[in-house]
Amino acid sequence: YAPFVALIFGALAGLSFWFGKRRQALVDQQTSLESLRAVPWKDFEFLVAEAYRRQGYDVDFSVGKGADGGVDLVLRKAERTSLVQCKQWKVFSVGAPVIREMFGLMTAEHADEVIIVTSGKFTAEAESFAQGKPIQLVDGPRLLQLIKLVQSGASMPNTSVPAETDAPPFCPFCGKGMVIRTARRGQNAGNKFWGCPDYPGC
């Protein structure tokens, strides 16, 4: 059985290497909103995963939950857990029902935040529902900013628990000095972290 087991592990390692290279290429090839919106829906999920991996997140692909597929990715960094849903929608805007469903899943899974990523945009109702909640709405232009950031080798500022005397890092999207916030829910409730002063608008 040993040669058979070794063959299986070798095949799995080869597949893992191939998928890793494919995810890297998907990120490196993006140049515009048009190229983002041309990515097939399944590859779009790999693209988003690689973008966050390059920011230092541990990324797990999730078995979807919920009526619309639910969670696509689970991100972990600095003892925080983020649930991600990817929407490769070229025509339709992502509406409030999707945001509500993900917010419910976040509560049920005891995660710290939700991130919904689309190559398109969000409705006004979706943005209104997300305000004041641990929900990040990443539309096409903001996703392109993120892609260009990781293509350059830069990374998001460290959002781990800061000391009161630490100099604030700058938000990579708007350039403003970040502020110390306190997690209100999840297993890290009460912990401090860096956040953009314009969140959730930024």
C-alpha cells in the first residue's frame, strides 16, 4: 500500500502547486475593472482568495451554506475570523438580502466580520444595512485597488491589537490615519484593533 499512498500524496501535492500558480496568475493578470469582470465566476473566488492570502491571511475554502451558497472563504488573521462571499455579477447589483444572510451566518458561526466582494456594485439598501455593522462591502473599484496593492508587493496595515502609544498606520484605500476600534462581538469582543475612520464608507 505504501507506493499507492505515496502516489496519492504526490498527486495531491501536484494539484496544490498547480492551483497555487493559477491563483497567482489570476491576480497578476488583472489590469482594469473590465479584466476583473471577465474572470469566470469560479476563478473569481480563487482570485479573491489569492488577494487576501498575499495580505497575510490564512485562507480556507468553505462548503457553502445558505440559500445562495453562503460562505465561500474563511479568512483568519490576528485571531480574527472573517467570512467572505464572492459575487461575480457583471450586470446585477448585490442587494440587501445577500448582506442580511451573511450577517446571520456571521452571528451563527461566531465570526468577527463579514466581507462581501463583487466585481460590480451594491445597492443603496445593501450599503445602508451594512452601516455600523462589522460588514465590509468590496465593490469592483475597491477590489481593483486591493489587487493593485498586492501586485505591488504592498500589504494592508497590521490590524492586530495595538498599544495606545503606537503610531497609527494609514488606510491603504483612502490614505487617512487609522483609529483604534474595539470589537463588539465574536470571540474577540473587547479587543482593540486598527480601523479606517471612514468605515464602512471606505
